[in-house]
Amino acid sequence: MPLSQAFVGREFVAARPFLVGREHIRQFARAIGDPNPLYHDLEAARTAGYSDLVAPPTFLVAAIPGQLGLPVDDPAFGMDFSLIVHGEQRFALSRPLVAGDELTAVTTLTGLRTVATNEVLTAGYEFRTAAGEPVATGQCGLVSRGTADPNAGPVRVEAPAGARGAAEPAGGAARVAPIRYDEIEVGAELAARDFPIRRADLVRYAGASGDFNPIHWNEKVAAEVGLPGVIAHGMLTMATAGRVVTDWAGDPGAIREYGVKFSSPVVVPNDDTGAVVEVRAAVEKKLPDNIVVVNLTVRCDGAKVLMAAKAKIQLS
């Protein structure tokens, strides 16, 4: 069943603010395997100048209400969430999130198009504190596998210009990495890392992020929707790869933007080994205002699983 084009342009506002909690930050950090003390140790966070524990950059996904803020429970929309995989995701942060922040999220469905037998839904997110301070924006692309009407021609519907989530966040209390901008050269390589992802990691991430799509834990459902097996959450792959950048920066709050396109799923076998995500990264550009762009190359089992994976970091 195709998705309803009538929903493009609609906004969906969180029913209540989302309170960023210390234990939720710790749980999310454990789920992505990141031991950074700024996520776990209150004294370390305060010594670094934060008011409380700081959240990993991709923690924002947990603040989106329901299933990525989408009207999944509305039958008129026509979405089967088990057929959904992430196509791309981007966040731009005005400042890092810390425990105690209360956030409101607005989701806007910004577009719908067909690609062969699939439908691609785009959505924009705007995050503000309960007091109205802009904190971040996000954009994502979601692929609804096999739901395009085979008897219809190509479809492309877009929301009017200026829809929420399309704008960059206003400048805020951004953090600065301890790395000096004038000491970094284009082409400088970050430390390469290989990260194992096992089935237990998928369970932990589902609980921390709120994404319980059965394709990430149920072999039968994954096979029924045509997947080669249980696959890792795209956002878990994104968060895992991002650890290379936050470790290099020395302060996760210095990440201003982070975005990826998901090019191939990470299939996670039900064994003691799981999958191994290989991350290589290098400085691609130096921008004004002491900002650098880092390009990430992310592979699993020989296949590139993330494309156009880039982060902007504020240096000193």
C-alpha cells in the first residue's frame, strides 16, 4: 500500500516535552559502546565545563517522539514500519544537549517520491527547549521498501519552501575542541577503528533509542520483508562511526553537524562474533570560523555501509 501523499507538509508536534535524563544518557552511551567519561561521570562533565552529563550527538534520535515522529498509527498514512529502513540522516546542533534539558520536537513531512518499487519519505525536525531556545535541527530520509504503486508513474511531492526542519539552527553556546585549527592540515587522518556489533548491542540500542522495529531483532520478520537477515539500526551504525570523530575532537560538544547516507545494511549474525564496522576518517576541508569537515569511510564485510558521511567540528 503506497504512503498517502496528503500527509506531505503536515507538522506533528510532541505531546509533551522530552526530559533529557542522566541515566538515559548513560544508557544511550552504553548502547553505542562509548565509555567517554563526559557521558557517564558527573564530576568529569562538570570539570570540563558542562552543567551536567553531556549527551552523544546522535542522542537526538531518542528525543523524537514515537517512531521517528511519524504518524505510524494513523491508518490513513498507510505506513508499515517493518518495511522502513533509514536512507539518510543529518543533525545540526546549536549546542550540545545536557541532562536536565527539556526539549520539544516538531516533525514535518517534507517530501515523498518513488524510486523504482520503493517510496522515499523525507522529514525535518526542529528541537527547542521548553523555554523556546533553538537547540538543533535534523533531516532524514526513510525508505518504504516495495510500497510504490506499480501502476502509477514516478511520484514526487514536496512541501512548500520554508517547512520546519529545513533551516539551520541559530548560533548557540557551542563548545570548542581542544585541537588548534592552525595545527590541522587537510588530509590529516584520524585514528582508524574497528567496532564489533552483536545481537545484544541491537537489543541495548533498541531500548536506549526507542526504535523497536522488528527487523533489528526478529529473524522471521527480517526475512519476510526481504532482508538478508537481522540488520543493525542505521542510527546505531551512524553513532558507532561518529565515535571516531568525538574521540579525536576530545569534546563531543564541539560537533556542529553530522550527517550520513545509508548505502548498505549491516547484517548482524546470531553468533558470538556479530558484524565488524570499519571506520576510517580524515580532515576533508578547513572552513572559516575554525571549523573543519571530517569525511568518514565506513565499511562492513567489504561493503560501504555509509556514504557522504561527514561531520563539522569547531576547533580552537
